[in-house]
Amino acid sequence: MFTLPNYLFLPLKWVCLVLVFIVFMNLIYFTCLSFFGLKKPKRDYPIVPDQKKFVFVVPAHNEEAVIAQTIESMLQQNYAKELFDIVIIADNCTDQTADIVKAYGNVGLLENQSAVDEPRGKPHAIAKYIETGHWRKYDHMAFIDADNIVSRNFLREMNSQLTAHPEFSVIQGYLGIKNVATSLTASGYAAVYFITNRAVQYANYRLGWNAAIGGTGFVLDTGYLAERGWNPRSYTEDFELQVELSMAGRRSGWNHFAVVYDEKPNSFKASHTQRTRWAQGHWFVAFSTTLKQLGTIVKPASLTELLSKIETLFYSYSMVRPVAFLFIGLAVCIDHRLIGYLPHLLSLLYFWLTIECFNFLIIPCTYFFQEAKPYFKQKKTLLAKCQLLFRLVVGFIWNSVTYMLAQVVGFCTWFRPQNNWKKTVHTMNVDESLEKEW
């Protein structure tokens, strides 16, 4: 530990104070936003006859264990069969994925084999399909991950909302979880999704702001794609699209009733690898687009668009808290005098604890009882229901704490080339008892 000269100490002190301010602003913002999701979601559109034409696009790398059930869920759509098609992108597969797809005579297959020096991963596999131009025959592309289960009314809900709200270039569907209780790590993912679907996505939708794009379960207007192209530069092509929409003044909506169910990692190692990839992409997009986002904020078409652009910029730095805490901790280690300025943080300790109690207990439990209702119904006794609730609360806290590590690692490595996708292994098919609920 050192005693820095004043010309170094004073700037460091002010940096620490600014970071404390940013941490609290970030905390207060997302806490306040969560209030707008408390109202129970209702459709703001009528269900109308099938009319829009969709193509499901499913990137798949060595997904032989799950791809068949994913295809089956899409084939069983409660939607006119002539109005949708399915294309599986078998991306550099070395297993039986392509053979399984070929067994379905009514499912399209694009087999992609990348050159040794070509970038690899989901965004680049999608780019290979975009190059074919096949999608131009459809009104919308529906992006689905190869391990997903698509709810039967997914296309019907999307069609109806798009008909009522033609202003949406993208609509993100509800993200559910296939394996809610297979591990504490998976339960943590489920808990976060139960909360985020309401406290962020639905809240933004109620305010008229753009929804976040979640990587799967969303539909994209092919007219927008024809106009703007497919421009992935990072691991998080979904977040890139979200920022691109915001800067272009285009709208992304949220559909609480068009549901896809995703398989999440069961081990901490697999989870950390996945979330580090997300964090690397998120920080890359944030740093590379901030100036452009600021440039478009000064030219909004309406107050709602202005607020939506600000929200997207704020969301770009939603991972700032653990990085700020790390910097403050390192600064204290460099010069012990900075401990004297921590009361600026600790003086708000009771306020901070109150907010965090709200964020980690009150809001989560409220959303768990509503969003996890099908899972609670499967529990026959009160004790079993209480155990599930306890598991979700503990899993949520575990997920939040461990994600901080991935966010810091992503911050420190965002500048590395983002073309070496590390696959998350999927092995789980959906439980039949829960499938009846969907």
C-alpha cells in the first residue's frame, strides 16, 4: 500500500466517487424499472387469422441429442402449415445432427463447413444462411436455438401482434427454461429469467421502450434485414441488433405469450464460459457504439424514442457494477487514504440494503409466484412448493454473484477477437409432465 502524491491521489479519489455514484444510479434505475412490470401482462392485440409468412432459422452445432424435439415443437405449431417453413443450419457438425434433420422431409437443411481461417460461431452460421437469400420469400424470420422447445402458439401470437403493431421491426418472445431444477446453477438462470421477463422486458414494453433481444425466440422483419443487412461483429449478435435498432429509430417489441423454452447449463464451469462470452460481446458492443448512440440521441423523433435510446445506452453499461467495485477495491489497496472516502458509500448503507432486499427478496418472490406457476403446480405438497421457492431465491442470489465474475472477465477481455465460439453442450429433452402445461 502506497501514499500517492496529491496530483495522483485527487484524480483517483474523484474517479472512485464517480464510480460510487454510477453504481447507485444503476441500482436505483433497475429497481424503479421493476415496478412497471408488476402489473399482470395482458395482450394489447386481438388474435387474428394466420396471414404472415415465417421461416424458423435454427443454427445447430453438434446438437444430435436435442434437435429432433426442437424440430417437433416447431412442426406442431398451431399455425397454417403453408405459412411457415423450418431451416436448420448444421454448422460444422461432426455428429448425426444433419442426418437427423434429413429424416424430416419437410425441414430445410443448410450444411455449413467453414474454412480453417474463417470465423466460427452462431452469428457467422446465420450469416451463411443470410447469404443464400432464401429468407426473402418470407415476411419474418424466427430465430430459435437448437436446444429450444417452441410453444404451440408462438407463431399465432407473433402474427397477431405484428398485425396490430406493424411498427415493430423485431418482437422478442418470452424466454422460459426447460431445466428449472436440475441444478442450483440452472435454477439461478430460471430465477433470473422469471424476473427479467417482467421487471425489464415487460416493464420496457409498458413504457413504450425497446425490448432487449435475447438471442433466441425473436422474429425479425425481413424488410429490415434487406435494408440493413446482417452485421455481426461480436459474440452477442442479439445485443448488436438491439443497439442497431435503437440508433436507427426502429422499434423492438415484447410478447409475453409467445414462449420458447431454453436449456441452461448445470455446472458452474459451463455457465461461467457461457456468461463470459456474453459479457465479452456486451462490453465490445457497448464500447464500440457509445459515441454513435450519443450521436443519435440528439435526433429523436419523439420523447418516447428519446427515452428509449437513453435506456438502450444505459443498458449498454448494465454490467458496470462489479467492475466499479473491483476498481474501488484496487484503489483502496493502492492508497489506504481512500478508505476515508468510503463513507460516501457506507453512509447510504441502510438505503442500499433496503434496495437490495427489495431486489433479491420482494420483487423475486412476487415474480416467482406468477411466472413459475406451472412449476409450482407440479409440486404436490406445501413443503415441496416451499423448497422450490427457496431454491429459486438461493439460485437467483448465486447466479447474480457468480455473474459478476464473468462480467469482470468479459470487461478485461472484450478486445480479443470474438470468433472462437465455445459451445454449451445440450443434452436435455423437455419433461412430459411440464410439456402439457405449454
